[in-house]
Amino acid sequence: MNGMPQVKMLKVNSEPVKTEKLDSLTGLLNRDAAEARIASNLEEGGSFYICDIDHFGRINDQYGHLAGDECLKQVARTLGYMVRKNDILGRFGGDEFVIFMPGCGEEQAREIARRIENRFRTGGKQENRGIALTVAVACAVCRQGDSFESMSVRAGSELAARKKETNTKGGRESQEDIYWKDARRIREDLIEQINRPGAYCRDYEAFKSIYRFLERGIIRSGQHACVILLTVVDDDGRYLMPHQKDVLMNCLGENIRETLRIGDVYTRYTSSQYLVLVIDTTEGQADRIADRIKDKFRKGSETNELLIHYCYALQPARKLQAESSWG
């Protein structure tokens, strides 16, 4: 109105706060704003909490800083759900968050600290894309004559003592234990829960990767594998019209899945074709597999469309020889 820039205001912890006083990553009060707000509320008493993410450096190292940022945002959201309207919640930087709850006494404060830790212990992994995430919480209840600094020192000392006790109780966690936990977590992430028997349907790019992996394996193992190309055509041996394809191809896909074994792979190659990769199979066996699929398809189709196939055996992956000279 008078040429002066307008400052955007956001409502945080029930009071308007200038955007420059918010943490840019989480949207919570930043360190200075949280400290000032807590200091101005000490007269009515309350409890002060420091919340620290366990092994946050390891999360950054293992999953990357973008994943670490997502964990910080999730912690901010979860803490936001757990505080009351008039409580003060801020991020002090790094993986440290602070809360001040006015009018909260000693017994209630300890229970709230346990509740926050349990919330992350039971729900952290599901909410953070499989990353195991826990939070340590220490609290200090406001005493007469307390300042922000004195409460912060008491809570910080308690947090340091708890972390030391956790690390030394029963012996410090070894690197081998850490990596074993990583291996178990990887296994949980990678393992497939098979809901339906039959072959494995993948998109073409994934199919190609499996194909090339098997080609490499044949060099060492000598394992047999074959590819079958199945094509649906009309009575004249031509491709189907668009309106005919979808129903028949869906039917054929189900026939392939039900006919093949759980270790075989197939993909839709074109609008009228499927590629099938059968393991531990010779070309003669692959022809018989294709015939079984054809029989099943004919029985399930009320039209005269035909199914033709070609197959070939996988060969070991070609190892390109380096050129002996340029030119």
C-alpha cells in the first residue's frame, strides 16, 4: 500500500510467526524462534523435551541425504500430531527437535516422553519407506528460577546419559551386528510374498534384464533355457484387428501363467504377442510347453483365432574380444 513489502504470516503453534522464523525443511519453528517462545512461557511452568533421532548419520550414509531429509520431515509431522494446540514445537537443527508443554508436571512429562519414543518404535519403519527410525527423548520439568538454558542443559545431560547407557548396556553394538541388521532389513524388502502360483509376469525391460542375467549364468552353469514367442493371429495368419486383441491377449496371459512353473517368466511383447522364458528346458521341451498353452487357449476361446509359436534356446552371453589394433 505504501510501497513497503508485505511479510507473509503463517500460524504455527496457535500464534502468527513470520516465515523467516520457520525451519525451511520441516516448517516448524527454527532454533531462535522456538527458544524465544519457550523463554516467554516459562513463568507458567511446564516440561521441556529434546527429541533426537537415533543413528541419524547412519541413515544419511546408507540411504542418502534426500532420504534423511524425508525422515526429518516425517519426525516433524509425527511430533506435530502428538502435541497440543498451545504446545511449542521446533527444530533446533540437525536431527534435534524440542517441545515445551505448558502446565505439564513431572509424572506426566515422563509418560509423554515414553509415549513419543514408543510411537516411533512401533510406527517409524512403516511411515519411512522401510527405514528403521527411532527417537530418543529426554525431558526436564520447569523449576523456580529456571531459564531456557538451564532446562536445556538438564534435558541434554539426561539425553547424553541415556544414549551412553544404551550403547554400553550389554556391550556396544558391533559393526557386524549393524551389518547383520542391514542384511535382515534388505531380505525383508526384497523377499517376494507369492500370492498366486504360476509364472512370473514382468514388463519387457525387466524381462530383458532377467534374460541377460540368465545368459551370463549359462557361461558358468551350462543351464538350459528357452524363449518362446507366442502370437495370436486370424485364420489367414495375420495380426488381429484392435477390437479383437484385448480379450484374447488377457486370456492368453492367464493361460501362460497357469501353464508354466513358478520359476518361469513372461512378458507382453507386442499387442498380439507374448515372450516366455522357460528355465531348465530344451527346445523340444519348449515346443511341448507351447503346445500345452495352445490347447488351453483353444479350449478357452470361442472364436477361430489361432496361436502360433517359435522358440529358440538361450546361448551363453557373447564375450566381446578386445581389438588387437586400432583401425
